[in-house]
Amino acid sequence: MELKLNVAMASVGPISRAANSIFFTHSSSSVPIFTYAVHDASRRRNGTNTSRFTHKTPPLRKGKNHPNETALKLDHQNHKAPLPFNVDLVALCEEGKHDQVVELMGQGVAADYRVYLALLNFCENTRSLELGKRVHEFLRRSSFRGDVELSNRVIGVYSKCGSVKDARRVFDQMQERNTVSWHLMIGGYTANGLARDGLLAFQKMKQAGVPFDGETFKLVLAACAQAEAVEEGLLHLEYMKENGIVPSMEHYLEVVNILGNAGRLNEAEEFIEKIPIEVGAEGWESLRNLARIHGNLDLEDRAKELLMYLDPSKSIADELAMPPRKKQHDINMLEEKNRVSEYRYSIPYKEEAHEKLGGLSGQMREAGYVPDTRYVLHDIDEEEKEKALQYHSERLAIAYGLISTPPRTTLRIIKNLRICGDCHNAIKIMSKIVGRELIVRDNKRFHHFKDGKCSCGDYW
């Protein structure tokens, strides 16, 4: 049994400002569990992440004047009523009624290729693991079970939902694979903190004689950066040149990350200066952030000066007050048994969750946790900053998950912002205290926290 908690907005300030939403999914319960909202004051501005991840599942509403409206009114009192085999499942997918499509497929309505493609795209975009498993099961029984494109989509669903074992199982069962299949496995391993497995997958890709391209080496170099495999990464850079693939700026920046993540900052600086193409602001911005992570103030200042010369807007971004966010409505989405419902609740959290979080905070301090108040951007005293960190939305979600699920249940949290450094350290300690695996998906990658460690190796 597994509980999935979707955090739509992570708070880096006191809980009395702006707005956050937390989504709960408990697939084994038919009773709506408590949902709540907390507040957001600003966003984390550290790091070089450029990816966007927003988990937004639309509420299910009936369409108006749709040609299938009459056919969809099934007679539940008459069990012998014929199934609506003439339902246009593609149209329902376009309306966003994916759960309804899956229910109809379960009743025997046949789905064509376009329906499977739409459903798998939806599951991948919304990280809907349980729904993805149901669609995969239907696909296995259909005439499209050997289709490479659909199998690739299934791998993508499992990888983005943090279930790499399922993704690998699908990959191994494919009778035919293409370059995209291998890319999905390499990238999926890396995104889930298993970069060494991603590099092994690349070795097998080469052994299988599968053609590779520039995209392949972007994924391979990213895996080397996470695994801190410096020598291996430099060898891959030379290998791609030997095979006639001209490195792009993205490849060179990954090499900078490889050196920087391993703490070899001076070599990273020298590498940037020797890059044969114009680096621009991106290279120095990456080096500045790496220097900040490792606490090299001199290098950070040098990179900042160059960044100011190349792009003043990026250099002063950290010193400017961020514009106020648009006020978010306190709306929470509860997904249970593949049904999405909308709730509005004004109380930020239950008393039990509050007490659980307070108890955890005490245990965490005993285990060596020290709040890093640098991640609170408000001009408040130190004690208030520590309180603000304690009530970040992912911690509230974990606290509620702990009191509402059996022991050893895996908790899944999905948020559309990067996890802050303090929460990252805190959740590592939490995982050791509670003896559970805590999976957090931020807008860059999965973090599998277990036994006081994170799969990302503390570089995210």
C-alpha cells in the first residue's frame, strides 16, 4: 500500500502569506482524507535548474451538449443494460475525462491506438502512477502490446512516477527497441538518482549496436555529473568527438557540472575558459552556483563579476525583491481510486498533524538537524525563520501521511518547485527516524529518501 501526496506549491516563508496546496492520494481508501492548504511567500532562487514541472490535474466536470452525453448515462439499476460500445473515447480524452475513459474500457469498450496514446500522455504529464498501471494492463491485453512507441510511453510514465523497476521490466520485455527506448532508461535512472545504472544502460546500448547521437551524450554526461564520475565523463566527451558528434553548449555545461559536483571547481573554471565556442552567461552562472554550493566565496565572486558583465539581469536577480505572487485559491485535489475530486478547506492543517510535526522536529534536532535559515528570505528574526522552515508544505504533507497510513508505507510527495536545501536535509533525517521511504518529486528529479540518505547524492 502506498500513499501519494502531491504538493502543488512549496512554502519558503511563514505560513501566513501567499498560498500553497497539498494533494493527497490514498489508493486503498474510499473515504476522502483530510486536505489542507498552507502559504507560500517566495520561490527558491538557488541552482541552475531550467526545467518546469507543474502538477495540475483538472477537476472532472460534465461537458455540456456533448454528442456522447446520452450514451454515457449508464443504467446502473439494470445490470443487463448494453454497454455503450459506440462511445467516442478520443473525444472524452480531449475533454479531459481520462478516468471515465478507463472505467469504460474496464467495462469492455474497445480503445484504439489514439486512445492509448492520449491516456499515456496524460499519465506521464500528471505523474498518475495508479492510473498508468491500469492503462498499462489494458495495453498488455490489447493488439497494440508490441508497439514500440506505446511501450516507450509506458516506460516514460513509470520513470516519471518514480517506479524505475516497473520501467525496466517493460524495457526488458520489449521484443523491439529503438534509440528512444534506451534514452528513456538512461534518463529515467538519472532522474531517480540511479545514475550508475544509467551509465550501465549506456554500455549495454553500445554493446547492442544501437546508434547514438548528441541527445544520447547529453543524458550520459548528466548521469556522470550526478555520479561524480569525472574521468568517465571526460572520456565520453572525447568518445562523442571521435564518432563525429560535435559537442554543443549543453554538452560542455554538463562537463562543467561533472567537475563542479565533484568539487573540482578550479578545473571547472579552466574548462569554461577553454571551451571552443562562446560560453555566454550560462556557463558562469552554473559555475557561480556550484561555487556557492561548495562554499568557495572567491570563485563565486569572480563568476558573479563575469556574469554581471555578460548579463546584468541574472547577476542582480538574487539581490532584487521578487514581485508579489498572484494570490492562489485554497483548493486541494484528492485523487483516490483514479477519481479526482475538488475540496476547499480553510484550516491549514489538522491538530494531529501539527502535533506529529512538532514531535518530529524534536527528534530531528536530537539526530543532529540544524535549521538552515538562509532559505528564508523574509526579514524576520532567527527564531521566526526556524518556525517558517518547520511548516514548509512538504513537511506538513509528510506529517499527515505518517499519522494516516500504516507503518512502513511509502509516502510520495509531488511539488512543482525545487525542494529547498533545508527541507532536503530535514527529510533525510526524517526518513531515518520514521523508518520509511519518502519519495519527493520536485520540478527537476525524484528524491528517494531512505535510511537518512537521498538518491540524488545531495546534488540536485
